Amino acid sequence: MRLKTVYILLVLLAVVAEAEAQHNQVMYYMNIPQNHLLNPARRPSNSVYIGLPVLSGIKVNTGNNFFGLSDIFVQDPLSDSLITILHPNYDIDDFLSGLSQQNYVEASATIQTLGVGFNIGKDGYLFIDINERVEGNLVLPGDLFTLAFKGNEGFAGSTIDLSSLSGEMQYFREAGIGFSTPLSNKFRIGFKGKMLFGIGSVSVDNKALAINVGEDYSHSFEADVTLNISAPLTITEDADQNIETINFDKDALESTSQLVEYMSGLKNLGFGFEVGAVYDLTDRFSLSASVIDLGYIKWKDYVNNLNVKGEFSFDGLDVTDVVNGDATLDELGQDLLDSLENSIEITHTEDPFKTWLSPGVTFGGSYRLNKTFSLGLLSYTKFVNSNIREALTFSGNINLGTAISAGISYTISSGRYDNLGIGLAARAGIFQLYAIADRIPLAINNLDTEGGTVPMPGELNIVNLRVGLNLLFGNKIRQREDKPMLEVL
């Protein structure tokens, strides 16, 4: 039973950590209020929309660029069963050959707590959004995996540069107000300003990190890395100012007033900005572009900085010992912690720090075949620190007035060519229910374990979901004299 549980956890880990991060591009050309989240110039056809708290928008998004379920679970070359990456028969060389120097894992979640949009003037549109957001990313150098799985034999007499190792996770609230307006009958622009309220953050500032492997396979570790934290923690030091303990400060949030003050994020303020445009090149063909999530947060509340600087030696980190059963992951981690504790100096400060949002840039084109059906092309580029994530999406979109809006998409991203997405929004009276998903599993394989059979999506690459319920009032579909076809603004 324990082995079956381990396999299930591996599947869940791959589902959570395997997808290339997307932004639900399929909703870009759908007739739903949330499409302005990708481009503030876009707007739905209704005159007024109200997003119900929490229910109006829930988005879950995960991703990485270096492994998937098909990499973790493979056919055993000596049998008909599936094996995992930790099995002795697994071809680890094949896995390592597919790694790059910067291998990333991302995860994010957004809950819309308030959404309002309504017409202003003749063709203007004003919208207000309040969202709870969690954003996290981790970048792992390829050599770190080689060292872990193959040991240090291939690095004798060389230096492993790990300066690209980075990561951060932050929880914040954004309150934005924006508008869109036409500058002509073909050109529409939109802007959005945001206040950001930081609630918790952990980030790594990596100035230098390297492992020197000697000819005798000994390791020396050089580091100048700072861990910046904004969270209610208590850090105690001894008489020599060495870190003794790090504990969650329960007393800091014991009263309701303290908890409300902390969750308000008023002491960790930031600002953001977004801009977009839509241009009708012809009666059928339109172009669009936008830049979203430009901004930063200055963290001042419950701030702790832990700086690791210096050099220490250790015997190595070799996961093959775990694979062969000679050691456990706990023992491996404890050996590393013991080496750190005995050899390196950690200093503690309480200096404010700044984190930046991850900007996204979109370029799109849409061709209307008739009044209800259009084809779309959308390029989305996301900048995460010094790393770039790119995706190209082809879509077919149907908008049947205000009653039905649907889209099906195909996305190419990070060398993956099997990402099928679908979105559907249906309106009944004032209620509009929508659901959007990327990377729909088309095949299910059965993983045989000692505890039974575990169903597993065969080629799961994308996990990206968005669902919500909107209240819609009125309609803004009209026939323009200069356009012979029905238009949804």
C-alpha cells in the first residue's frame, strides 16, 4: 500500500510541476469579461458585468520546461511494466540529455474577489478588479541534476556554476482600475493601474554560487546567497550572533486586529501598470497587443534576510545512493545540513527588499470568417527575472451573440506540440458560467504497482484551469455602417 501511495504522489507531483505555464490564451478571443486580464483594450459585449466574490474567477496554473509524466514513468526495457525515474533500470542519461542550463518550475493561483465592468460614455468601458494572487517559480541549473543523479565523476577538476539557481514565492493582493476607449472606428486602446498589497514573500538573491570538484572528488562550496523573507517568523541567535532557531511567530497574529492588519498588506505596498490596443486592419482582420503585470512590491513588514556567504566542504550529493537503497533522502539531506552548520556563516539582517512582477507581452491576430466564427493566433511571452517563457497559440472561436462563446486552441510551447485547450461560456438570463482548460488528457495509461493499478494521463504537459460565474446586464452588439458584419466590441 505504501508503494502505491508513493506512485500516486509522483503522479500528483508531475501534474503540479510539469506544465508549461500558460495564461489561458483560449479565453483571449472569447466573449467574457475576464479577457481584459490579458489585454485591457479588450471588452465583452455586455453593458455591465459583476463578478461574484470568489465565484467569478478561480485560476490554477503550473508549469516547467524539462519533464513530464512521460519522463517520470517509462516502459521498463526488461519487462512490460512502467517504471519511475528512481528505478535502477531507468535510463537517466536520456533524461539528463534533455535538460537545459536553466530548468524552471512555476506555480500560480488567482482568486478574483471583486470584478465590475460597465460602459462609460458612447463606447468607453471602465472595469475594476481585486484579485488574491500567489506566484512562485524556481530555476534549477542542469548541472545540479547531473551531480545529483550521476555523482561527481564527470566533474572532477572542474567548477560547477550554479549562479542561475533562483526562486521566489509571493502572496499578494492586487486592486486595479482600468478603462478602454476607441481612438477611431478601427483603433481601441486600454490602460490599467494597480495597487499591490504584499502579504508574504520568500525570494532568493543569488550573487554567486559554485561547487568546486577536486581531482579526489572532494567538494568545496562557494556561496554569496541571500534569502529574503517577509512573514511572521521569529529568528533567534546565540551570543556569537549565529542562527539558532527559526520559528513561526504565533503571537504576532494572535488577535483579530493583528491578523486583519497583516492580511491587509498595507505595510508592503507596490504598484503595477498594464496597457493594450486592438486595431481593425480590415473588416475581417484585427491585430492586438498588450503588456501586463508591469510592477513591483516593496516588502517592509516582518522582514528577515539570511545571507549565506563563504566556503565550506562536503563529500557530495549523490542520489544514486537512494536509488540503490544505500541511503534515504532524509539521510542525504541531513548530511548536507550538517556540513552547512559546521562550515558556513549565516548572517541575519532586517532590511526591506523589493520583488518584481513577471511581465507578459501578447501579440495577436484574428480573422473573422463570418458573423459567428473566427480564427485566432496569439503569441504570449512571459519574463520571469532573467528567464523567458514563450507560447504560440492557434485557436478557433465561436461567439453566438451573448448566449454562447466557445474556443478550442492548440499551443506550441517549450518544444511541446501536444497542448489542446478548450473554453466554453454560456449565458442564461443574467448568469454567465464559463470554464477554460489547457492540455486536456486524450489518453489514459494504467500504471501497475504492487498495490494495484493506478490510472495516469499518458502525455500530460499542461495544467491550467480557469472557472467562474459572472452576472451580465445589457448588450453592446451593434451593426456599424462601415462594417457589413456583426461585431462584438
